[in-house]
Amino acid sequence: MRINPCTVAKAPKDDSIEERDSEPGTDPEAARQFLVEGEGMTVRTIAAVALGTGLRRSELVGLKWGDVDFDAGNLHVVGRITIPAEILSRPGVSQPWSSP
């Protein structure tokens, strides 16, 4: 190499949470209220897992009961499911987790 790539690389941006951070789901009180409001809804459990773990949608829908170790309190993420865009773009097919 004629040049050291480290001399031209940019330092990563600071990912620390700032007070002005208003990204949905980052406020614990809002997450708690969301789960309270969702009591009795069929999606409440998966919403609780999503809020508590930060898993991606494809990882959430790929979970199986065998991935859960209740005794140890662990969740093993070993698979994922993706829905091809051409299927989601078909008329009459609702996109999972999208707003109505």
C-alpha cells in the first residue's frame, strides 16, 4: 500500500444518547404505557419482546419456542424471516407492523 487508510478514515460519530433524543421506543415510560394500553391484545407479547430486546422485525418473527430458555432467562436469536418486497407490494397484502 502506498497510503495508510487510517490517515484518511473518519472517526465514527458519537452514538451516545442525548437529552433531545426523541426516537420512538427509547422512553421507558412511553414503552410501559404502550404495553399497558395493549393489555389483552394478541400482539402484546411480541411487542414486549421487541421493546425489551431491540430485535429486528425479521428476528422477532423468526423466533420459535425452542429459542426461549425460561429457566436461564435467555432468548437465542438463531433465525429470521423476511418477506420479499414483491409480495408486500401486491394489492391487498398488508405490510406487517405498518401503521393502518
